[in-house]
Amino acid sequence: MSEKTPGGEIDLNFVMQARRDKLDALLERGVAPFAYGFDRSHFAAAAVALVPPAAEGEHTEGPTVRVAGRIVAWRAHGKTTFAHLADPSGRVQLYFKKDQIGESQYSLLDCFDLGDVIGVSGPLFRTRTGEVTVRAEEVRMLAKALRPLPFGKEEVVDGVTVRHSAFSDGELRSRQRYADLAVHPEVRRLFRARSAMITAIRGFLNEIDYLEVETPVLQPLYGGATARPFTTHHSALDMPLYLRIADELYLKRLIVGGLERVYEIGHDFRNEGIDRTHNPEFTMLEFYEAYADYELMMERVEKLLVCASDAVARVMGEERGVRGVEAGTPPHFMPPFPRLDWLTALSGAMGVPNVMELDTAALATAAETAGVPKVESLSRPKLLDELFQAHVESKIDTPTFVVDYPLELSPLAKPKRGNPALTERFELFASGKELANAFSELNDPLDQRRRFEAQARLKAAGDDEASGVDEDYLRAMEYGMPPTGGVGIGIDRLFMYLTGTSHIRDAILFPTMRPE
RNA sequence: GCGCCCUUAGCUCAAUUGGCAGAGCAAGUGACUCUUAAUCACUAGGUUGAAGGUUCGAUUCCUUCAGGGCGCACCA
């Protein structure tokens, strides 16, 4: 690491100084260490595929290729040198032979280091050990690495790559994601899988005539969820603005406007703690569909998850795994997912006829027995939720819809047809975790106003997670909002579930971190 | 927020009841024209996270602080 000295000069450590010296040596020889481009003819994997499998003892020759990438392994043997070059497709071995490449170019190799970006051209051949290799005829420095990348060494044991002295400090890997990515192909693959998953979700929704929209991130009022927001200030308007905690209220305004199927994939921001499953900004998918109820939305969710899972599986299946790195096979979804009735499931698990008929004291006792801490401070809805979590939710392994939540647990959902004590709401659980939350959306402006006013009272009483009355949203709803089904899916969490990633830091390229 | 654990070279890790701070890789020099965790020889690399305390002597014991990890709690 370089450190600023009190005098303000950069004190390079010996490793970086050695690389600076090599840079100077290149310059002295008239070699530009930072090039403007390179005419690559093949990616590494494509080049390797050009040479057919060799028969026993046969020395196959292949066509000439031009490859470019980063030096990830270097083995010099005097007048001959082997190296490996890595690019997005994989890696290919390079062979430099003094007699072949010439004295002048061969001596250039003294200025090369692990991590340098180079371009090489030459014919392909198969070495004695059978590895397809570029016999270098020309080599170009494309970008000198002045700082050493934390490369480990790799060997292949029983077809599995084992890494030694790996760059494994999770915090450093997140802080310097560029180095993490540069050194770990499987991390690049993981984020390609994430991108493929999101592309697949877009494709699915677009296919059924959903419109992708963008709604404000900066909002004068926040709502659509219960969370503490980030606050900022607009100078010219001299007013506070909030970073959104949910997209919901704007997307439903669009439903009112006649954009009958809309979705948004974007960041929500919640001013809460950071841990294994929470990042202050995270990716949320919300989609709303006019004239749909929660039954139809369940079908949508099933199909969407199949698309997402298939997309992840396609990318994750491309390359063989690296031991010690999470590369679990994504779960294969088999719709329709089972439906579990909230009331029946909980009552059954607790061994009572109807849990809703228990009084609050009985619920508290049951919660205490189930190991819920501080039961005396919990409200009745909270007790029900805790009991459900302890008895049912935590035991759900394969994807399962939990349907028809009690009204007191679901302030934003429409009452269930035929049973106003329940709501038309579902959540999807798998591996004990929530993957989706959805309901038949409230579209009665008078009811909506009452709920806003209740929130406003909480806010006035000092609850900074409560929101205020959104008059503009009420005005929209007063114009008439069609019956609508809506779904929210946390993209980071879904991706973690599909890839078996246990830390949200490993599912987000640049997670929020304390400054160094 | 509460509990337990961790922080030593660029990277990954050692260091016996408290007794000279070490190894492998990476780096430098040299040898080596089919190697692949290349090999061999030599060299250099450290305020042991920070501050304080106990002690003849602290990486080791104590206190405080900072950063991190894992549980629990809350949420997506």
C-alpha cells in the first residue's frame, strides 16, 4: 500500500517501486506501457477450441490468433517462458521462446508482471502435456499494472480448481471489487448470473405486455412501506426530499392513468442497520396489473421465478465450480407452488381450533412458549406474526405461497371476499425466507385516507418510520383506480436464494461500506 | 442494540506457561529453451489494528477505543 508521507510525497513500497522501475525501463526502450487498443481475433476459450483433440503423442498445430487479457500466471525458465492469459471467456497458455520471438522482444518480458494487460499473436499448438497454447510471435504491453493484484495460485485436483493463498478477506473483496473481479472468474460469473436473472425477469414481464417505467427516487413524501428514510435537501426549491423506500404509490398512480401493466426495477433506500441481509440501498422489483387479483398474481410470480431460476442456472452451469466458493445449483422451481392457508396452518401447528379466537394473553403465553423474547411488549398483530414465523414460516423449505393474512397484519391489502377478517394477500416463502409479498391492492380512496391519517398520527407521535398523508396519491385514487394486483420482490434476496449466497455483500457489486 | 470470536509482511497463515516475530506465495538477484501451485540458490520485506496498564521482558495477560466476523432481534 502506498501511504502519503507528511511531506505529501508518495512513498511507494518496494513491490510497487519494482513495477515503476519496469515502467521506466519500458519507456526508455520506447515502448508505450498504456496502449490505445488491440485487434483481438479470438477470446481465449474460442482459441483453445480451434485445435482439435490430439491423438496420442501427436503435436497438433493450429491457426494464428491474436489474444488479449491479463497475465494471471507466469513461469519463466531462462530462454523460455510459459504464462497464462485470462479474458472474459477463460484462460489460454502462452509460450515465449527466445529463438522464436527474437532477442529484443524476449528481453521485453523482463518488464512484465502478473496483472499486466497484454496482447499476443502467434500460432496455436499443443504442448507435450496436451495444453493448447499460443506460440507467441509478437507481444504488446497494453496496460502496465503498477499495483500487484492479489492473485492466489491455482491447481486442478480431480477436475476442481483449488486456490492457494487466495484473496479471501470478505471486506477487502467488497471494498476493492475491481480486484476481487479481476482475480476471481467465479465472482464475474456470479454477477453475470445476476444480470441474466434481471434480464430474464424483464423479458418475462415485457412478453406479457408490461411496461417498464421509472418513477421518482427523490420524493417529497415517502410511503409504500414502513421504514426510516434517507433525507436530503433541494437547494433551489429549498425543501426536504426523501429517497424512496418503495415504488408502490407512484406505480399505482400509473395504473390510475391507464398504464394497466407496469413494473419498475430500481433501488429503494432504507436508513436502517447493515448486516448479512441488509444493504441501505437495494434492488426492488414491483409490478402492478389492473383487473388482476392476488390469485392471478400468484401465477405471475410462479412463472417469473421459473424464468429467473433458469437464467441463473444457465450462467452458473457454464463453468465448473471452484472449491471453497459458493456455486450451488439453483433450486428448480416446479409450479404450481403449494398454497398454505395462513389461519389453518398456524392453528394446526399450534394445535388449536382457530388461533384468531384466542385472546391476547393466550397469544402472549403461546409466543413465550415458542421462544419469542419480550412478549409482554408486543401488540396483538405482532404476536400473531411472531407465532406464524416460529411455527410455520421458519419450517417452509420449498417455495410455498402463504395466503389470506389476517386484516390486522395487512393494512394495505383488500379484505378477503367472503371473510372480512382476512385479506387477499400472499407471501412466497422458501428456505424459511420471504421471496415475495403481494396483494389485491386497496383502491378505495376513503379507506386509504383513513390509513394515511393513522400513519400521520404515528409520525406526529415521533415514529420516524411512519409516513404522512399523500394528498396527491389520494387525488389520483379519487379519479378511480381499477382493481389491481401488485407484487414486490427483493431482487438481491431472490438472487441470494437462487445462488446459495449467504451474505448480501456477495450479491451486490458495490455494497455500502464504512469509509476506509 | 445484546452475546461470542477475530485483527501479525503485499496475500494466506504460524509463534509452546509471558522469553531473539516466522513460513509459503507475491517481490528483487542469479541458474534453467515444453512448464503449469514450475524448480533451485541467495536477498529484501514488520510501529504484531490504536492508546494505556501489569512485568526485568507483552504478538501472548488486563483496560479502553477502532474495524471486522458469527449468532440473536428487525426488515426486503
